[in-house]
Amino acid sequence: MRRVITLLAALAAGGLAQPAVAADAQYARSLAATCFACHGTDGRSVNGVPPSLAGLNRDYLLRQMQEFRDGKRPATIMHHHAKGYTNEQLELIAGYFAAVTPGRAVPAPAVR
């Protein structure tokens, strides 16, 4: 009986964690969205300029953003953007882009 109660408690806790995971994923995307203007929607840049972030290694992305933030990597703009984030937020951003399937962005059609 004790095992059944423990199992039920674990299952219930797992079910309660799902909304938190979804909220974290949405929060991560909202943080990453600040990058979309330059790096393309979901980190898929048009023609690779600036570089696409989609599908890059999480630890690599995190290290680059931390180096921009800490002034260890030279930049024209990125050091300004990165300064506004905590390590936890940078981890979420890096995790978001690492999980996106890489692909080529298609430029929007010209408006006439």
C-alpha cells in the first residue's frame, strides 16, 4: 500500500510540474524573441547575416552570450543586449535556440 501511495504522489507531482515546464518554455521563447529582429524568427537568419542561432550547441551559445555580457568578446551591439540578462535567463535563451531545428529563413516578399 505504501508503494502505491508513493507512486500516486510521484505521478501527481509530475502532472503538476507540466504547467511549470510549459511556462518556462514560453518564458524562454519570450526572452529569445528579443533576438529575432536581427537573428531571424526562431534564430533562423536570412542569408546567415547575422549568424543563425537555431540548432547551435547550448553550451556554446551560453558561453558566447556570457562573454558578450562580461566584455570578454568584442562586439558592436551584442555586449549591450547581453548585459540585461542574468545567467539563468541566458541559460533559457541558449536552451531555446539549441532546441530549434536549424533551417534557412525565407525573406519576406517585397511590399509594392
